[in-house]
Amino acid sequence: MTVTLYGIPNCDTVKRARAWLSEHGVEHRFHDFKRDGVPPDRLDAWLRAAGWQRLLNSKGTAWRKLDDAVRGSVTDAASARAVMLGSSSVIKRPVVQWADGSITVGFDAADWDTRVA
């Protein structure tokens, strides 16, 4: 299994993460949420692995731009999933599926160092 980084190309954190992977010689594939969408089966795996509270970027601009009723409707994994499928920008980035099948959310160079050592 190869490393897959999920996100949007113009996100600064995704740019740093992609650069880090390249600088460390980690072969990876990039999945662009804007161009390719959010794979529902992958989203389900991320929700199981990380939890909806970790995966939902409730501090970002995309979240704040959502209607109050939509934000208020997110109370559990199922409701968060529906919003994430409808607006991929509310997913915290990057989401990485590592070669061992594990999932990380966000960019943490120290953690990533231990994964590729």
C-alpha cells in the first residue's frame, strides 16, 4: 500500500505536508478533494480512525461560512459526515493514509518523522 495524502492543493498546510514527504523521499499519491471529491468509503474509515471531532475543522473559514443551521445540525459522526461530503473544505487537512494503513489528520513533522524512520 502506498501513502496517499488527501487535501486541497492551495492549502498551506497541505503544501508543507507534500513538500515534507518529497524532501524525505516518501513516495506518495495526492488526492485532490476539489477535483476528485471525497471518497465516501475513505471518509467512513477516517471517521472510524480519527473521530468526527478531530476530522471536522470547526475553526476554519469554510466552517464559519456555513449557515448557522448547518453548523448547528452537526452533533455526531453521521451529521458531520453529511456536511463533509457536501463541503470538503470543512475536513481538516491533510488526511494521510500511511503505507501501514494508519490514518493521520493534520501535519505534524515530529510524528511523521517516526513513521518514515
